[in-house]
Amino acid sequence: MSAMIISSLERLIGMAQKLENFGITTIHFYSAKNSGDLDVATIAFVPFVDFVILGKDAPCSLSLNRIIKEAQTRRIPVLSEECIEAGRDKGSLV
């Protein structure tokens, strides 16, 4: 499975092992600190991932809203970093 993660590098490092334990082996990372990177190409990539995961530090922006709407339209789960933590306790992400 694959995931698009929008967070800081520090948050990604904290989530990476947990995601691998859930079977997510391909991670596409977009830095929350460079929110200008969330452009049309990023939005166009959404249909090719199984999950969109937002780190606690994901920026509130128009581009991020578009990514979330694209994922919802395509029924791709959008999860928060907190869901990753909770999933560790129950054994699954969704």
C-alpha cells in the first residue's frame, strides 16, 4: 500500500515505522514547512495513493483543502497523525 504524507520531516520519521507495520511500504512525502510545494502536481498525484495522511503540523491552506477534497471524491481515506497513533493500539488504520 502507499500513502501521501504531508508533515514535517521530524513527524514523518516518527510515523514511518508505524506505517510500515500497517503494510504501507511506499511513502510519498511533502514537506509541511514548504507549503508552496503543494501545487497542482501534488493534487494530481492523489488518485495514485491508498491513503492521505496529515501530520500534526500540516499547513492549513487552499492547496491542502484541494488535496483533501480530491481524496474524498475518490474515496481515499484521509487520516491524521493521531489516527496512526490510535491505529497502533487497535491494529489497523481504518
